[in-house]
Amino acid sequence: MVTNLPALVSLQYNRAGKLFLQLLAGFVLTFISPDAFAQIIIPRFETIGVNDGLSQSSAYTIYQDKKGFMWFGTADGLNRFDGHSIKVFKVKDNAVANSNYVRGTLCEDKAGNIWYTNETGVFCLDVAKETLTRRHKLTQDYQASGVFIDGEDNFWMLCLNGVASFDIKTSKWQRYIYKFILNDKNATGFRYATDYKDNIWFKVNGFGIYHFNTKTQRFKHAMVNMPIACINYNRGNIYYWCDNTLYTADASLKTISKKHFDIADKVDIMIDILPDNYGRVWFTTSSAGLLCYNKATGKMDMFRHDNARQKSLAFDITRCLYIDRFDNLWIGTDGGGISRLVLKPAKFNLFPLNEGDYAFLNNYFIKCFYEDERGRIWFGTQDNGLNIFDPQDRSVKNYPANNHPGKGISGSVSAIFRDAGGVFWIGSSMGIYKFNERDGTFKAIDISAIPTQFLRSNINFAIKFRQLKNGDILVATCLGLYRMQKNALGNYKVSNIIDEKLQGLTLDFVEMADSSLYIAVPGLALYHYKKQGGDYLLQGGYFKGLDIRSLQVDELDGNKIWVSSAVGLIEFNSRLKTSVAYKIADGLANDYVYGVLEDKKHNLWISTNGGLSYFDRSKKAFQNYTVSDGLQSNEFNTASFYKSPKGTMYFGGIKGFNWFNPETLYSGRHKPGVAITGVLVDDKPFVNDAGLVKTNNIDLAYDKNSLSFSFAALDYTMPSANKIAYMLTGLENKWVITTNKNVRYAKLLPGHYRFLVKASNGDGMWSNVQSVDINIKAPFWQQTWFYVAVSLCLAGLLIYITWALSQVKIKRRLRLLERRHAIDAERNRISRDMHDEIGSGLTHIALLSELIQTQHKTDAAVKNDVGNISASARKLITNMSEIIWALNPQNDSLENLLAYTREQMQQHFEPFDMVLEIDFADTVPDIPLTNEQRRNLYLVTKEALNNAMKHARATLVKLSVEIAAGQIVFTVADNGCGLPDSAGKPNCNGLKNMRKRMEDIGGNISMASNPHGLTVRYALNT
């Protein structure tokens, strides 16, 4: 702790101890107005000290930058806090003495850089480079205290002999001299205020307040005879402390109001002053801790360090004050680090703040509630009787077990009820009591039907009170439902109104509009009883065997009952007898539901074994709260819930209770900030958050592709409730919600990514999204130019291969054409030779046969010989014609084959007394046939027709051709005698030749013979 401060900020602490005792006796921690109830200060200070990373325990200046980071100036460095961790910045030049002693106001320029002063110079932290340097050297005569940076980049400071400005762009130093009126008896150093535009109000070691206008460069001295202690500007008003009086003035220093505090010793001990947004003014002191003046009550409250209490002020020597954007008060102490106090009304008020706050209470197991007209909270406990808590001063009045012999209550109080006549009824394991707060007495109600030994057990007898429309009071008990009726003498009679079958534990009941009752008996059912006269008749039971905890009639629909059970929240329509259950799968915090309360908007608040759930009925959506949001615990208790006439809701659990008003729960909510506090590339620092702000882009090589991001949610109200959501587009397609402060992506593939991050606070408000573009460059073999080059090479290679293959195909076709040409030429040659040579030879034979006729033979012999020669010659001519036709390439088609066959067969059959029917299609497909196919098909056809003509003794022969299913099918059918028995003998060459010819061309042949004819069928695949 630094105790020997320079004169610039030092104070004389004489008689501080004596004054503290006088203040402590005079200040009262009470709030009495109704308006003040909503503004109760919960003295729960969070502390940031050296063990949390703070560079030094004496903090003299605090500031929140535009991004939301908190900055602390200490006697040993500048500290940046993100709600989770602290980063310390120091001048690394050892030649600059005392360079890390931060004084005055921390100021931020347009680029987000942080400026401050001390007795050695003007310093600047370049947030992008994270370097802290001295920008201007000061001597002892020119030591200054920074105030603010104006719109023209002038850093304004107070000096011992006036005001100075420093141009942060040109480093030009300008001084404005003024001769102050000093008084050593009031040596309280510089205290100043500014509107951050043109005006600076300040006091020095003397009297009065000085005013300086940065535009006119003129000074003004006012209130000359007043020893000012501290000063602050807020929303057009000047607040200052003098002679134990708080003054409020306008900008011209004209007094508007003043509030005097009756302190015997009029010695100023105030160091800093700061108004908040709730009508309070805060003060730091030399040794008396933190003081708060509440305008609504006119009282001054004191907050001090207490070793016996958790979350008390860090240290009693308090120096500086700052209120952040989320209404958190930051207090810099001289020896205890930084304390933080939440100023805005708590989301969930908490009792107790600390477990050891009320030593006379053994535990905080809460059973029931009641709020009286004074705003006091009555609560029953498991082991500590009845208690009345006053939230104004956080005091508790306890009525323990058996505090009045014969009139006491047991340690367990399970029900508190005030009837229409103002009588308080207390239910406990000892029975039912009428309570008189004035004398603190409990009067037991006689319940003669209940065994005494049962009443003295550890089981709670009376669990719930409700007053019916007729004035009767019903009590849900462990032995059923009882009625309390007042007789003419004013005494109460207690009787069981339900049939004897229901003698078990009854936890709750409700009266409907028709005066019927629904009664919850856990483990049995929800029973419906209809009133008839003075009795109730059972109508039916629902949810049999269900563990029902409580009932709540809907305020919008009187036929609807909300049933809290061990299997969720059930919406039961008593008219239609239908129900809908809500469970964890629907968003409920936990399936074990204790109780339901309905707010003014008719939305529901539900206590469970997993925290509190808020049910928005219009959206059918749940929002859940846990201990991290300020709840006493995640577990609540049966029957421990209550809504006051003002709409305040109370929920009790195993560690105390919470109370809140849903109407103000979400008032004044602010978006949190979010920041990327660091980036690691391959686990080495790459850039800080400020660097990312300027570029918002990261370019990496392909082999530097493992990234780590650190981030922070910049809301300090309840850091444990803050959440972070992040997503790396290009890799992830949905938000990842976490409470972690960093994330790592290993071995990212080359490509473009965008890292998105946002934060939410305890109010469920999400910040704006911050993003960083990430470009991981591909290696050269994966880059576009390389792909283009390779593609061009492959295209060229493909073109060359295609060209080479085409050349091969062309040459192959040329060779094929040449071969075909040679074959055609050969065919033509054979045709010509056969015609010329064989034709001429046969002609010669014919001529010889004519000469034979001239020889001297008998006429008959000669004629016979000549006829044979002539027939042979003509046969040779016919065969030669057929060969020539087959060799002719112009006949390579089925159409030519059929035409030729028709012509030849008709000529062949014309001389004979036999009918030949030829059935060829008029249109024949263009089917090419080879020389061999044409010749063999023709010869097989000719042989079949010759056989029919020679051997069948037929009068009719039919020749037909069909083309179907990829085949050419020839059919020759006659009406003769069929195939003779000798057809299969070895010497029958005709049929063998026919089969052989068809096999040679890949075809097949079949014969079907019967006494009425023969059918020959042969086919060739096309």
C-alpha cells in the first residue's frame, strides 16, 4: 500500500478517527419512504485485488472505455479489466522515473488510446500496439493532473500554477497561468469536475471553486471563503462538499440546494463525490469508508470494511469513484484494491446476503411468507420459528421455539396468514396459533380431534391457510382439510369437513367460482368436492397417484388451475376436464415444480428443483434463472411462495429466499459489450483486440492454421451470469453458447472464414455481434493460378492425345477403306474373269454339242448326248450367274437378296405343275449382309425349294420372310408327304449342307415334318 503520496493528491487526515466515531453515531442505515423501498442498497461489494491480477492495491483513478473495458490507474501501472482477467501495462523504459504511477483522470482519444499524467509527464497507451510511452516530459514545476480530451484532440490538465493543454497530434504544450489563493490549513489537493466540452471546475489547496473555459481561456473564482473538499459535475449541476454540507449548484455556481449534516467536528474528510442515477450521492473518505446520501430519505449511510462479513467494502481508505454504463459503482481504495457495488435495483433480492449474517438462525430453510403494510417480510423456517425481516435496515426479529412457556410455537413454522379481520394465524408442527405482534404472544387453537402425540411430532400440521367467500378459514394439514369457524363468543372451532377417506397429507386447495373445492393430496389425486349446504360431496378425482405440490387458479380464466407436480407444470381445465403438461423438454427448468405465481401481465413464475422459470404465456416460451442470477439456490421448497398485494413475489428455498417485483425486473436493461481480447496463431500471440478493430481481418499462411480466440462479456453487474456465443462461419452453422473465455480451432483448411462473437448478461440481453474475417491462404499447389496452369497443361495434353488418337483412327479407316477397295476390285475382277472365261468355255461346250449332232450316230443317241451337254452347259451358266451375283458388292443388302431370290425362284418353278407362293414385305429394312451370308441364305433357300419340288410330291410351296426381334427368319413350307425316313441317313447330303451353311454364318435351321407337309425354318441374327 502506498502511504506517502505527493502533494498533488495528498490529504491531511488529522482527527479522522474521532470524526469517524461521530459520523458512525450520527448516520442511520434506514429507508422509510415507499419510493425508497425499490431503491434499497444491497451492501454486497465485489473486490478486485492483487490476488486477482491487479498490479497494486492502491487505485487512484477508474475509467470505462468506449468498448466497455474497465481501466484502473494504480501506483504501479495501468490495468485493463474485462470482467474475468486483468492485463497490466507499464512503461518499459527504466530511465523514466515513477512513470507507472497513474494519477488524475484516465482519458480516451478518438482512436481509443488511453492517456494519463503523473509528476514526470504525459503518458499514452497505444491500444493497437499495446505500448505505453511518455509523450511529454514534465518538471516539478509543471506537474499536472489530466481532466479530459476535447473534440480537437487537446488533452486538458490542471497544473500547480494554472491550466495546460497538450495537443496529442502535434505534441504542442500550452499553459494558462493563474495565481491561486492558497491556504495550507486546507491542503486537500486538486479536485475537479468537467462537462467534457468547454468547462472545468476545480479547487486547489485553498478556498472556493475556480472555473476555466477552454474556449475563452478565462478563469473565474467563486465562493471565495468556502473551504471546498470535493466537487463533481453531473447532468448540468455542480455537487460539492463544504463544512459538512452537501451543495448543489448550477453551471454558473449559483446554489440550488444544500443539505447539512450535524457533525460536531467540522473537518472535511471527503475526497471524491459522485451522484448516481437513483437520487443518491456517494463520497469517498480518508478513513471512514464509503458514504452515501439518499435524497429520498435525507439520510447518510456508511459502508465500511468488516472482517466478519463477506462482501464488505475492501478497505476504509477510499479514493475515487466511477459509475459504469451498467450502473455499477467502482470504488478505488488506498490499500484494498477495487470494490464494485451494484447500484440498480437487484433483479432478485436475496436473504441472507451471506450465510453468517444472522448468527441466531441455525439455517435458512424457508417454509412460508407474508408481507405486511410496512414492507416487512414475515417468514417461517424449519428450525428457527417465526421471523420478521425489515429490508430497510436488513434487521430480523426472531420468535424462536417456545419463547413463551405454554404459548410458544415449535421450531417449524409452515404457514402464515392474515385474515380479513387482521388476525395473524401461524401454522406449525404444534398446531394452529393466533399471533399478537404487539406483545409477541402465540395463542394455540384447540384441535381436540388431533392426537397430542402427533402435534408434537416433527411433521408440519398446518401447511396452508385460505379464507373462503363465506368467511370460513380452511387449513390444509397433514391429516386432511380443516375448517375454522368463529362462534358467537369469538372463539374458533376447528373441524374436519372432508370425508374420513381423505385423512392423509393435504398440501393445497382452491375455491372455485361455484364455491366447489379442488384439493391436492399428493400420491392420491386432485379431488373435486362440490358444496351442498354445509357439507362438501366428492365429485371425482384426477391425476391419480400423482405427487401434487400446489394449486393456483388462473386469474384470466377462472376455470383453469395450474397444478404444480413432481412431473412438471400441468394446465388443468376444470370445465372440460382436459390438461396440458409442461416439462423440461418444453423449456421448463426442472420437472419437479413447487409453486406458481401469476404476475400482472398474467405470465407465470414457477419455483422448481432447478431454479426459477418464467413462462411467457403468449409466446409459450420459458426463460430460466439459476443461482448464477442471484437466486438463494437452485432448489426451492413446497408451499414456500407468496405474492403480496403490491405484486412482489417471494420464493423460499433451502438457503434463504428471493423477492422481486416483475414489473421492474427488466427496467433499465442495457446491452452488454463484447470484445475479442486476443488471438493466438499456432499458440503464439498474433494480435490484440485493438488491432482487430482497425483491420478486422486476419491473413494466414496455409501452415499457420491453428487459431485461438479469447473474448470477454463486458458487463460487470453479475459476471458469473454472462454468456458468450460464438460461431466460425465456413466451419460451423450454428451458435455455440458457453461461459468459457476462449476457443481454439486446430488445423483449419485453406479458405475464407468469419469469426462471430456476441455476449449476453444476466438480464438475457445480447450484445451486438463482433466479427473478424479470416483468410487462410492455400499453398501454391492449391491456389487458383496453379489450378489454371495445370488445367491449361492438362487441356493441351488432352488436345494432343485427342489429335493423336484421331490420326490413328483416320489411318485405320484409310487402311480399312483401302482393304475394302481392294476387295471390291477383286470381286469385280473375279466377276469379269468368270464371265469371260467360264462363260466362254460353257459356250464352247454348247457348240460342241451341236457338232455332235452332225456325227454319225443314231438319231436318238446323238440327241440324248447333245441334250445332256446342253443341260450341263446351261446349269454351269446358271451357277456362274449366281456366283457373279454373290460377288457383286452392290448386292450387299437383304432387299437385294430377296429381290434376287424372288426372280430366280419364280423362273425355276415356272415350267412345273406346282404353285410357288412368295410372301415378302413390301418395305424391307436396310440390313447389310456379307457376301457369305447372302450366298448361303440364297443356297439354303434354293435347296429347300428344290427338295420340295423333287421329293415332297407337293402341289403348293410357300416361301416367306419375317424380320422381328433382331432376326431374319425364312420359312419354306409345302403340302407334300413330309420328310422321308431316309432323310437322316449319311448319304443325305442336302440337309447336311443346309445346316452347315447356316452354322457358317452364325444362324440356325429347324424342320417340322408331318404327313401333311414339311416346314423348314432358318434364321440369322441381324
